[in-house]
Amino acid sequence: MRNYKGKTTLITGASSGIGRAAALDLAKRGAHLILVARSVDTLHALADEIRAKHSVSVAVIPADLGQPGASAKLMTAVEAAGLTVDLLINNAGFGKWGALLDIAAEENAAMIQLNITALVELTRLCLPGMIARKDGGVINVASTAAFTPLPWAAVYSASKTFVLNFSEAIWAEVRESGVHVMALCPGGTATNFAAVASESQALAKPRPGMDTPEYVAKAGLDAFLKGKTYLITGKANQNLAWMPRLVSRQQLVLMAGKRWKTVVDRVAALKSAS
């Protein structure tokens, strides 16, 4: 894929954050869009905003990909609408912070369903058409958490490690077909992620040093066209990919855990004080 003009991109988690920013950026580049999220009204408002500014088509398909079987239903709806997916952006996902035993089993299962299962299913469903056309691709949104086990965010960090490894493996499988696969690995980004992960509105406001969703989306889209297999956004985050080469695995996990425990404890203090 040399550019996005005239291509149709399906974006999950498109109602806010990086997904919304990617939709707006792609519309500027002339891409047609399929917007997917649970928030029906928010999706339609975004679609109206895009149509008012750009001469591209925008389809809205509400879906809760955290539910088993939702990926297949989504693709059935895409086909029923006569749409073809040239680029898939698997952006939907969430995290939970805390000790494994303090997070409900149902929440861990939901995290795995959305961050891993739905992502794999949609990739599997979209690839055959792309391969047949010898064009297209997939951008899977991982995280800088993909590069190290993260105590007090164990399931989340493991899910993002899966996304990174899965993306690179599928890149190798399809690279000679004309289809490209990339993992986008943002660090701290000014979205609602932290508030959801911590269950604290005290972290809803952007903090110093965070990247904007617009920066992350643009950097990811540019890197995809350049054939990158993964991208860590933000210079401050680059060292995270190198740390496993500099210290032992045990040291790495203990360092990460010590740092993250301070975050979890700070959130707990904020919640108890409110």
C-alpha cells in the first residue's frame, strides 16, 4: 500500500483516543472509513464531522468486540453493506491495573477477549481478501508494555506482548503477498485509558510527557507506509525496547514492578482520599 487515498479502513475502538485520531487523519488522506465501537451516538457524531470536512464515505457499525462471536458478526455486517476492508486497524482494547488476585476473573477474561481474541479473529477474517487482491494491511495497536512483563498489570502487559509477537509473525507469513502487518506500540498517551485501567477519574486528565492521540496516530500511519514492522512512538519510550538486552529478565521484571507498584499505590491513595 503506497498511500491511503481511496482505500477503505476499518477501525475498532474508533469513538475516542487513538482510534478517533486515526479516523480523522485517514480522512484527510482521502481514505474511506468503517468506524466500529460500542458508542453509537459518538460514532455517528464522528462520522458526521468527517463527512462535513472530507469527500470520503464513512460507515458506522456499532459492535461490542468484548463479546464472543462479535468479530464474525461485524464482518458479516461489513459484507452485507458491500464494503471491502483494505486496511484493518485493531485499536480496541483496555487494561486493568492492580495485583492479579485483586482484579475480578471476569475482567481478566474480558481483557483477553478484546485485546487478543477479537484482534486475532478480525485479522484472520480480513487477511484472505487482502491476499487475494495482493494489497492491504493490518495495524495492531500494542503498547510499550509489550516489551516487558509488568507486575500489577500482568494480564494487560501479557496481552500486548501477544499483540506484538503475533503481528511480527503474521508480517513474516504474508510479506510476499503484497500485504503488510505492523504493531503500533505507544507509551503514555492522553486518552481515557489510564482512568479506565485505574478505575479512577483522578487520572482522566493528561499528564506531562504524554503523547497526543493525534501524534501517535499520524506516526503509526506514516510508519506503516514505510514498511515498518513495529513502531514505538515517542523518543522517551525508545529505551524500553532495549532494556531486555541490557539486564537480566529477573532484574527487568523487578525494576518494572517497583516502578508500577508506585503508580498503583498512588492511585489507591487518590481513590481513598476522594
